[in-house]
Amino acid sequence: MTILTETKDGPLVLSPDQVEELGRALDDLRARVVADLGDADREYIYSIIKAQRGFEVAGRGLMYLGFLPPFWLAAVAALSVSKILDNMEIGHNVMHGQYDWMRERGLNSREFEWDTVCPADQWKHSHNYMHHTFTNIHGMDRDIGYGILRMDESQQWNPLRLGQPLYAFALMVLFEWGVMGHDLEAENIIRGKKSWSDVKRLLKGQWRKAGRQVLKDYLIFPALTGPLFVSTLAGNTAANLVRNLWAFSIIFCGHFPTGVQTFTEEETAEETRGEWYVRQMLGSANITGSKLFHIMSGNLSHQIEHHLFPDLPANRYPQIAPEVRELCEKYGLPYNTGSLGKQVGSVWLKIFKLALPPFLVGKESTPGVIVMRQQAVSSDLQAVASGNTTEVGV
């Protein structure tokens, strides 16, 4: 494919050779980080695990004082932080294989299980494989709308889309359950493309994992506090809710703000390594913030870097982000980043906008980058010269 990007002097063409040159630069960056992995990375993940466990113990202990509102709030806050760290900075990253090089069983991507209702093996299939391999490719990456939301103009509109803000709110509140059901491909079951018999194994795994989580958070730990059962139950529910709201917001801000592009299977057929890198850059967005903010987001606030290098320890993303940004500037590619407020606002604006019929809102303005197939270069360049360009992959 060929990349075109608008500059003040007119269209800039990034040739296939330049795309591969960019790919080699990113390969070199990755190799340098891998060669440098060691004690600092090991100590970092140990410190996060220690903090996560400390917050969980504190939260569980404070629940015994839950009859006093300040202690109940402190318990909910501690448990919320524990669950966020477990899911975002530990679970998500460990299951990407970011710490497999340590050869420690507790940090092995094949064996790790996290504190949420979704079985790890199912999440790794829908996320590690499907999403990270086919990022933002229509018909391949089901994370574009998660089967229930219209998050791109190329997705068909129908009257049911009018309820989209409500669907998004429900998904946000019940996010761990939405993640659990993602691999079932419920929309394909409804359309008859997939039978219930095809998902028996998945359902069995979900029943087993969700059952353990429900038993732990909503029965065993509340029962351990005796007369404070209801207070503890409410606290555990609140902590899970906080984790769901946070995870939804961070993940959606990394994938759906204005400027993030999508692609077709035809455009990405026989994709080179360099073109794959470019797709990751165009299909992701970052969030600015403090060091603590990045840790609490699992460093998914560096979604661009994560999509480029999903198996590198996430604590390295802030370190390499300046170099990735410099490469984007060098080759004329956008580096989509902004504050949490800006990105959240952009995402929810898109959710409301795409819930409406297309004729009411019109088409989004021309993006900074247009992706075209390589075999169409000559005709496309002629079209650019004449001002008759056709947008592809947006």
C-alpha cells in the first residue's frame, strides 16, 4: 500500500521503500529494548505485584470496619486500585508474554489467570491473536464496536443504533462481563453464522471462571465479615464497578478517538512488516498523563507503542514513546495523543454521533493519512494531482 498525508505544501507520498525503512527502524528499536531487558524490569513488575497485593489485603481488612463510612470508602478505594492493577498492569501485560523471558511460573503468559470473570485463554484468543493481528480491519477485528456498537462510519446504520449510547453505558458498567462474552461472537450466533454447539467449550470455561469470581466477591468474602455481609457485598460490587469504568475508558480512548483509522481486508492483503507497523500507528491513540496515571492504565495510555510492540514490557513504553513519535514526524504520520478528558470526550461524541442516521451528521472530515493499495499507486497519484482523491481505509 502507499501512504498519503496532507502537508501545507500539498500531498506527501510515503513510498513503499520508505514504509519498509520505517519498519526496519522500529524492528531495530524493539531489538534494542529486548537486549536491554533485565533487573530493572524484573524489579518493576515485582513492585507492582507487591503493591497490588498490599492494596487487596488493606481493602479486605478495612471491610471489617465497613460499618463506618470513611473506612468503607477506603476499603472500596483500596480494592478498586488492587483490581485495576491486577487487570491492567499485571494481567493484561503478563498474558501478552511481556515477562515470559523471566521464566517464572507466576509470570508465564500460558499459565497466568487474572481477577476477572473472563477466562485467560479466551481473552488471549480474542485479544492477543484476533485484535493485535488484525487491528482495525473490518470483518476481522471484532474489537471495532465489540459486536454491539457502531464505532466507524463504514459500519452499517439501522434504527437499533439509536440506542447506542445506552448500549455503550451498559457495556462500560458491565465491562468485565462484556469482555467475557466477546469470544462467543454472540452477534454471529444471532445471525445464524455460528451455532451454540460451536461455543460449548467456551461456555463451560466461562461458567467455571465466572462462578469462581462470583463466589469469591459476592459470597465468601462478604460471609467472612459476618454481620457486615451486606456492607462488604456492596463494597466488592463498587470496586468491580470502578475497575469496569476505568478499564472501559482507557481501552476505548486507545482505540476510538477522532483520527483513528480502520481498514478493509482488501487493503491489508499480503501486508508487509512495515505496512503492519503503519496500520498499528494509524489505528491507535495515546493518552497523556503522569507516571502514576500510566501505571494505573497498565501503560495502555501508550496504546500506539503497545500496538507496535505488544510483547515488550509495558513499563518500557514511556521510554520509547519519544523515539516512536520522532519516527512518525520523520515519515509524516500522525501521532494521535491527548489528555484523558479530550480522548474520553472524543470517544463519547463519536458514540452519540454514529448512533444517528448518516444523513443527519454527514461524513467525518478527511483524515490526515489515507491508505491506498500499492497496485493503484499510479492512478491514485494522478487523482491526487487533479484533486480527485478517493479516501480508503477510514
